[in-house]
Amino acid sequence: MNRLVISILTFLVSFSVFAISDEDKRFLEIVDSEWQRSIDENPLFASYMGDKSSNQDWPDISENALRQRQEKTLKALEDVKKLNPEKLSKENRLNHRLFVYNYERSVRGHQFDSHLLVFGQRGGIQLEHETAESLGFMTSQDYIDWIVRLEKLPNYIDQHIELARLGMERDITAPRILMERVARQIELQLVDDPKDSPFFNVFKIIPGTIDDKIAIQKRALQVISEAIIPAYSKFKDFFVEEYLPASRASIGVTDLPNGKAWYVNLAKYHTSTELTPEEIHQIGLSEVKRIRSEMKRVMNDVDWDGSFDEFLTFLRTDSQFYFETPEELLQAYLATSKEIDPKIVPLFKVLPRMPYGIKPIPAESAPDTTTAYYMRPAADGSRPGYYYVNLYKPEVRPKYEIEVLSVHEAVPGHHLQIALAMEIENIPNFRKYSGYTAYVEGWGLYSESLGYDMGLYQDPYSEFGALTYDMWRAVRLVVDTGMHYKGWSRDQAIEFFKENAAKTEQDIVNEIDRYLIMPGQALAYKIGQLKITELKSRSKEILNDKFDIKEFHHVILGEGALPLDILEEKVDEYIQNTQ
């Protein structure tokens, strides 16, 4: 297909009712060029978006390439800031504002060498076969492209090793307790028979319409045997003998060089606010207290006469709350999603055209990852969105979480919001296909409250599950800032989590380790949810009987992802216009 770039001509035509200034033209030229650069510099992103022009390549992640990209980002920012926003069309004034916002926060991050933290237990080079999950395999060429890409994988692995060694030199390494998980994951690639390699999974199910199926499989086995397995064997030697011993015993990002400032920047980046880590910590403690009182109300509704801790133990251990097999658990997710889909209609003015499906999280990464996650559709429509669910150990996946989890990850949560953004016309691609963590995850968490509007959570344990998920995100504020800013230990964070949420220990430990490898990201959910909830309450209070939930949601979703302060401006405009 043609590259996913903004055609300046088409973009200008969409604004033909306005007087297009030279300033508009210059701005759109920069936007177009920068989007194309993002595609060119990251072949994986291009493939993920449905652009197959670099389908046989990996990105260049070398230190030199990174510094060159940073220089280009700074130059683009300087060029855009030279433009006069007052001479831009109304639409482009917002586009200009968001472009500057994005590039300024990117430039602020240049001082922190996050690119040297190349390994993590939640995916990464040791599980690179999972990249195939986001690719479209519809033709013989798609399979051949993947094979050629795999032939180049050893060099990509070497680049990871080079960056890791540079990180070791600069005392920038990941926590050892997480790297022990990575060491176990590398072992999954070291098979005796290439047919047992996770990389061969995608070649096992080639459709019969592919004429050269046998030749493709034969070539894939050869590449896996002669290139992939030896490369991972070399990687294992480096990792076990050099990197693992050099990884740090500490856990917080503040233990890295310039770590305090690093975490403060991450907090601002992910929340799109100026909140300090201490302020976020206190918000978390306040929310934990509020939600816990709601939980006690539900405990009274089920006539529980024991303590809060005993109730959580009951929920974690009683067999009535768990399925016995992964197949039963998957069927429950499928049935719940089918039940939810029609219930969203009364709440939204516009619904996405793109469908979504449900898939199990790949078995290789399931033990070390979270309960679920969402993958956006391909930009060209060749792949729907996917709601991935964790079927590992169904005995630790409670039934009472299924409704609230599905609302968050699928509809009206991530799929509805992200697919709608991708379908908005007349906005640049950088707005369609990127986001702000507080907005995206804040919407996902806010959506969980819409379960009440849709008639979900009728069972008191299901309602407790919804409260557990709200509590989970409040706990995040406390433990993320605790471990990365206030000197908390990992065990201290795990205990705080266990004391306040009915998540099972398997999930809790995986969650805590997720916050360690992704510092600051977990802050976005609750901060975003609180802002959207605040804006909804304000709109209701001021508009009274003029408030329309469909219109409110359209204002929140209608322009794609926005930083929280700009989102607030949009809602205030809606309130004023409606009055």
C-alpha cells in the first residue's frame, strides 16, 4: 500500500473553506515530513501501521542513530516555533499547539538515557517472535518479508547488546530481580528442534491459499536453525555472564544517575500535568481511603462478618470465583464482551467502524505479564483491534474481574476510544495514531464506571471487582511513587497492594514488577480518570437538564487524545456553547 503519510494536497483541500496562509502550508510541510520520518526511522512501527514498505527491516537503535534522531527532533521543534500561530487556521492552531507540546516533552527527555535500559520482562528482544502478533500475514510476500527480517535479527540483537554494555559503563542498568525473569525467557528460544521455536508458530498455520507454503516453511526452519537459535545462544551468554551480574540490586529509577529528575520528568510526561511525585502519592492515599469505604459497603451487602483482610483472602482462595481451565476462562471473556457490545449504544453519539477480537496472550510471555492488554487496529484496516487476555493459571484469574476488565480493554474503553481516534477525518496522523497516557488510560479507567450505566456489576462480587480495579489504580499512585521516589522496597509495595486490593498474589507481583520496568506510566490511569470524572461532574452541575451524556462523551472523544489541560478547555467550551 502507499505510505501512511499526510498528503499535503489532500490535507489542504480538507481546509478549503478557510483561507490557507503561507504559515499553514509551511506548518503542514513540517508535519508531513516529521510523520514520514517517524515511519522511515522505525520499520516496526510502519509494519504495525500497515505500511509494508520496510517490512523486511528492523529499526536502527544504535547510540549514533538515536543522537541523530534527537537532533532532527530539536530542529523540527525550532522550525515550528518560528511560525506564528495567529496566522494559522483554527484547526492548525490546535495542531501546532499539540505538535509543540509533543516535541517539547520529547526534547526534555533527551537528557535521560532511557534507551540504555533495553531489557524488560514484558516483551522485548528475548520475546521478539511476538512481533508477528501485530503483523498481517495474508500473502506469500508477507511470510517472505518476515523471514528476511528474521535473517537480520542477529544484528538487531547485537545492537541491544551494544546498548546494554554502554548502559553498564554509565551505571544505567535494570533491577536484577526483573532481569532474572528475562534470563528465564531467553531460554524459551534455545530449542533443539527449530519446529519447537516460538518463531515457527506463525509458519505452522499458513493458509492453503498460499501456493509456496511448503517452501516457506522449509526456509523458515533453515533461518531459525542457522541464524535465530545461534543468535539467542550468543545473547544468553552475554546476558547471563555479563549483564545479569552487572544489573542493580536497587529497584527505583531514582537510584540511576540523575534519577530524581528523571522520575519527576516521567511523572509529568505520563500525567500531562505539573503534579509532583509527592502530590501524586497523597492523591493515591486519599483515593485508597475513599474506595476502601465503598468496598466495606459491598461487604455489608453480602453479610460478611469478618475483617477486610479475611474478605480479601476469601476472594483469592474460594474456588467459586475461578474457572478450572483456560478454555472456560476464554469463553467467559468472549461471552462477556458479546454481552457488553450492544449496551454501549445509549452512551455514545458515534461508534467506531473497526471491530475488535479477543486473543489469548502468547504462552511464552503470559507468566510475566499483566491480566490483559489491548492492541490497536492497523491503520489500513487490514487488522482489527485485539483484546488480549491472560489465560495462564486460570486459578488466579477471578470471575469477578471479567466484566470490569472487558469494559476497560475493549468497549467502551480502549478499543472504542482508539478506533474512533483513528477514524477522525481532517486531523494529522500524529494525532490519529499517538496519544497521551493520562488521556488514553484515564479514559479506560473512566469507562469502568460506565459499567454501572450499562447495567453491569449486578452481582455484588462483580461490583467488588469493579471497586478492586479502581483501588488497583489508586494503589498504583502510592506504590509507583513509593518505589521510584520515596525509597520503598519491592516487598513494601507488594504488601501495601495486598492489604488494599483483592487482586491475587500472582497478579500483584507481576503488577509491581511492571511498575519497576515502566516507571511513571502507572500514574496516568487514576490521574486521567479523576480529571474526566471532574469534568463530567462540572458539566452536569452547570448544565443540569441540558446535560447529555452522548454529547459529553463526544466532546471527550471527538478530537482524539489530548493533554488533560487542553481536554479541560474543550469541555469548558462545550459547557459555554450548550448554555
